Amino acid sequence: MCGIVAYAGTKNALSILLDGLQRLEYRGYDSAGIFISNPKKDAVLKVKGKVNELRLLCDKETKEELFPIGLGHTRWATHGKPNESNAHPHVSNNKELILVHNGIIENYETLKKDLIQRGYTFESDTDSEVLINLFEEIQKTQQVSLEAAVQIGLNKVIGAYGIVVFDKKKPHELIVARLGSPLAIGIGKNDFFVGSDATPFLEHTKEVVYLNDFEMARLSFGEDIQVSNFKENTQIKAIINQLTFDLEHIQKDGFDHFMLKEIFEQPKAIENSLRGRIDLLKEEVQLDSVQKHESIFKNTKRIIILGCGTSWHAGLVGEYLLEKFTRIPTEVEYASEFRYRDPIIHKDDLVIPISQSGETADTMAALKLAKDRGAFIFGICNVVGSSISRETDSGMYTHAGPEIGVASTKAFTTQITVLILLSLKIAALRNTIQASESKRLLDELIQIPDLISSFLKQISEIKEIAKIYHKASNMLYLGRGFNFPVALEGALKLKEISYIHAEGYPAAEMKHGPIALIDKEMPVIVIATKKGHYDKIVSNVQEIRSRGAKIISIVSSGDESIKKMSDHCIEIPESDEIFSPLFATIPLQLLSYYIAILRNCNVDQPRNLAKSVTVE
Ligand code: G6P
């Protein structure tokens, strides 16, 4: 789970690589490095730490020279500690070949043993260094070009990778390849760009070729891109896509952090998720991706939702929605558990992997397992063209736009939005919802972006609450029904960015354990919206109050009963219970954000976490 950038052309690779790496830091940030080359000089520069430190080193070492070609890497350690020698790029023993790699080589130990027997030495503990020496060995023994050596070598390798390789003997050429780790190639007027996604080269070109698994490309200055399948050794016609988002989408827009920007982007993001999917005249959901496979959705006997982290929480909301409206039994599974427990999958199962990045390794493996066993796969992803979205039979994009903050925010609310649309659509196909009920809900749904926008204008009380509780060591989040997954998500947000221990619980389960934790020191956050188990949650709040806990409640506007019992109260717009996760999540995201800021935490890059987990 690392970020890769490369450039070949006439511009200065150094600044393109450094700017690009900075934008890819969300993929990993424990060390960084670059290789740059011009006819007179080349250099490998690496640091333990972030891209800013690499920039300082480059300023010192390169003195405004022009380097028309180079590779860069920002790392999230998988093999070997985060340090300089394990940082990429890696150089082959003969010092001729240079490589950056994202992924894991599973059989690296066997390959390494063989190379050691042939006299190779290794400077790092990484699997990546094995790969570059394997290419050197093939080049040497078979007298072939780097391109051919990569093609032969990758057929000996087991694992996942996105790689860029450079051979000093061909100083105008880059070889790139992928299996399981994403790679995008930007096609400029007179140059080539490579990135783990397109963000590093957005301002340079809008034309992009996404490599598929088992594909490699030769990017040779002055020639067209050459794509081939390295497994079948066949040429492939490169498909050029046009990028539809701009650089400003991935900048902070005046916000202090990406996370805050992305929280505030939620009205727009939800609007984009709804766009074109509701027929306003007929007041019904229109989803070609479902309609095209009508019989599958009509006849399926079971739905299995797969996901990790926040996407798994959205899946829980999805379970409630799908069962309520479609009456199809629905299960939600952690992808990592599902893939290894020999699950029972029927041919008429509908499997829904949910993933913001579309690159999460466990979700990918779980969906492949379900696909191999004959289930129909309907994906919900944010990143267009991502690996998961390309493996599915059909699906919906959330259209939330790039999410850079490691803690997921707008991805969650847009995943829920898409799940609402999907549930209503399937229910309409199966006649399990009255048209009038569907219309009523859709009318309410299209108002939600505006209501969230208004809510976001009055958040000063959340900052005040953060001031009071930012030193807490534990927090408990309680919710029922549709708001139980919201409680889990609220607790996850707090853990991820403020490092405060937090637990999410179904409010009624509190009596079966967590109630023992409650004392005067413990802030308890209760999500208690008007519709949906309101009376029951009033009783739960009384139980907590009588044990002296500090109560922060999230209530529907105009609520009086719970307000009276709470120390602090945040009012959100009143809505049908199915929509309350879209509202209730937002104050919880903001509370975590402001608490993390007061604790001086790195909100956008929390320790030990990465945005997309492309290793299991
Ligand atoms: C990582 C991220 C989480 C995310 C999870 C699943 O753990 O830090 O924010 O929810 O991966 O990612 P996905 O891209 O599959 O939704």
C-alpha cells in the first residue's frame, strides 16, 4: 500500500515526482524516495519520513539541474521496517536497473534464496529488492531487454504489484506493469506520467490509460504507449480515458485539513450520488445497472454485503435498508473473515462488495471468491476504474469525488445514499414497496443535501463539546436500529484520528457489559432521533444518567425529553428513520475532528493507518 509516481519526457521530473508523491501520501507515508536521471548524472535519494523531508534532501542534492526522467515512491511498510534502506527506489546489484513497487511478492523468500545462491546481495529487507535483482538475472542469463526480462520475471512471481522499472541502458524509457495494485498512465503531448492513481498528473494531462491485471506497458520517449499482456505475451490496444475531475478537487479549498473539507463536501457528494438516479417526474429510482439484470434482482434469495472499516459500517446500514424494503435476507460480512472461512455461496446469491477506494485487498479477494462460486457481484465503489469496480458484474459508483483524508467521511454517507437508492429500486422491482411510500421517501431524500448544508452552518456547539471532552480517555457511543451502525462509525472516527479509546454499542446491549464502565468520567454519546425506537432509547439514557455519566445526545430538532436528560445536545434535522444515519453521522465526524485537533493529532494522516489497504 504505497504510492508510485514516474515521469518520462522533457519537463523536470524532479518537481513532478515530488508534487505527485505529496498528493499520494494518503497511500502511505513512512518513507519516501526518488530516482532521477539526465545524461550527465543520476541519483537515488531516500528518507525515512514524509515527502517534505525528501523535498529538503532533493533541494540540497540536485541544485536546479534538469532531469527528464525519474521514479518516485511513498511507502507504507509491509516487508521490513520503515527506514532509508527499505525505502524505494531499489537498485539492482549491477546498479543498472531501478524499481519502485507497490504490493507484496509472496514467494520472495524462494526467489531471494535462489538469487543469493547465484551471488546476489541485498541491502534491504524488502520483497521489492528481490524483484529488481530477478530482472537483472533474467536480463543477464537470457540476454534480453528489460521489457522482456520483466515479462519473463513476472511469470515467476506470486503476489500483487504495481511496478515501474528503469534501465540505465535505455535512459528514455520506463517499463510499468500491474497485477492487483493500481497503476494509471497519463499520456501527455510529449511525455508520459505514471501514478498509483491519476492525482499526481492531473494538471499535466487529462488522458489516462488504466492498466489491467497482467498488463504491462513500455513508455518510450518519442513513441506511442505499447501495452501488452505479460501472461499471454500478446499486444493490447491501449484504451485512453478522459479524466473528469480537476486538481482543485483534490486540494484543500481553504480548509485546514482534507478531512474537514470532505465533511463539508457531503451535501455536494450526496447530491452527486443521487444525480440522474431519480426520475423526478415518475418519482421512482432509475438504475440501469439494476434494470439490466432485472431477473437477478427479482429472483435472488439472499444478499451478502462485503466490506472493511467504514465501508463495513455502511454495509450494516445497507442490511437494515435491504431487509426492510426488499424482504431479502441480507448478511454483512467483514471481507477478511469471509474470504478465509469457506463460506456457503449459492448461484442465486447477490453479493455487494462496498469499497471507497475499490482497492482493498480483502474486499477484492472476498468478491473474487464469491464470483468464482457463481454469485452475481454488484459493486459499490467510489474510485472510478478501480480494481474492485472492474471485477464486478454490475454496480454503482458513489461519485463522492476523491477522498484524501485517511478517515473516511463523505464515502460513508454516499455509500448509504447509494444503498438507499438500491434498496428502493429492488423493492420496486419485487413489489415489496408501495409506489406512494417510495415517492414519499424520494421526496424527502432529495431535500437532504440542503438540510445537511444548513446544519453545517451551525456547528459551534460541537467545537465547545470538543473543548470539554478532548482529554477523555474513553468514550461510549450508543444507538439503536439504523443508528447502531452510526454509533460504530462515530467510535471508529474518534479512535482513528484522536487515539481515544471508543466503543460503539447497540444501546440496549449496554446493560450486558459496557454499563460497568460508566462513571462520572465517561462521556457517553447517544444517538436518539425521534423516529425509530425513541421511547426505548429514552429508557437507555435514564439508565446511563443514573450512573452519573456525561451525556452528549444527538437528537431530532425540537426534541425535549432527551435534551433535558443530557449534558449537551446536538440537534439534527428530523427525518424518516432510514435517513437518520445521513444526518447523525455528521456531528460525530466533526466531534472527532475537533477533538483530534485539540489533541494535536495529525488528522489527515493518523499514525499507523493508510487510506487504502491493498495488503491483507
Ligand atoms: C482503511 C481506511 C478506512 C476504510 C477501509 C476500507 O482502513 O483507513 O477509512 O474504511 O480501509 O477501505 P475501502 O476503500 O475498501 O472502503
